Amino acid sequence: MNNIRLIYICLILLFVVCVQPTFAVEAKGRYVTLQYNDKRVLREFNNKLLIGRKLTSIIRKKNLESVEDEVVAKVDVVVEKTQVVLDMFPDKLQLTVVLLPDEDDVTATYREKYGKHQENIAYYSLSEKTIYISVDDTNLRVLAHEIGHAVTDQYFKVRPPYKIHELMAQFAEKHITD
Ligand SMILES: [Zn+2]
């Protein structure tokens, strides 16, 4: 009797563990909270995000013990550089970056939140202050574009028209490596 009960409990626990979605891992930097579900996705993002010699030399000085530390440091330094490029330094700038495996995941997330189909390799959610990015399509310019949206969003007290927003993001994308 007791054994059967134990087996039931084990089965229920197994079911709960298997069915529950894996919770996102969170890592925090100065500006950025990074979220991801899978170490492989994190590693791929790290490999795709080549930040150039100058920015790399900045993060080299930091004490980075894991891939996660390195990714957070890289994204933080891109946020810093984007602010310099735009010459806009919002108070208490904070944003979340969610790493998703590919474009389909970004598109699905967008559809889930907004009920609209729009193919995206990345987007910045104004209401959540969050960048959703396809790791498959990640590069410095794509990330800088979305960070450009975040910086613009958090700099102005009154939100500028969408076209201005987009221009700022494109400017950040274009000049990030200069
Ligand atoms: Zn944009």
C-alpha cells in the first residue's frame, strides 16, 4: 500500500518536472538583465556577438569567470557604447534581453503578446523594456539597433514619434563600430 502510494507520488513528481516549462535563467549586469533557457543558446549568442577590438579590450579588464559573465559584460558595454553614439544617457537605464533560438521564436513571442504576425529577428517591447532577439541572427548591429530603441525610449520623457524612434535605432546600428 505504502509502496504504491510512493510510486504514485514519484510519477506525479516526474510528470510535474517533465511538463513544466524550463524556467529562464537570469543574469544581471549594470544595465542589462539577461534571460535564456538553454546554455547552448547562450554560447551561440556569445559566439555571434563580436564586439570588435576596442570594446573587447574594455571587457578584458573585468573578472569574467563564465560564459554568462562574458555575455552580460559584452551586452553592457554595447549599451554603454550605444549611449555614447546617440549622446543620450538616460537616468537609471535598465533593460532585459531575452535570448531566443531563432526568428520563428521571436515571431511566435510577438504573436503571443500582440496577436499580430510580424516576422522579426529582434524587437524591443516598449511596455516591458525588453529586447527579444533571435540568437541565430544575432550580430553587433542588430543588438545595437534594439538597444538604440531602449535608450531612445528611456531618454525622452515624452515618447517621440515612431519614425524618430526608428531613425535613432538605425543611427545606433550604423555607428556602433565607429
Ligand atoms: Zn527598429
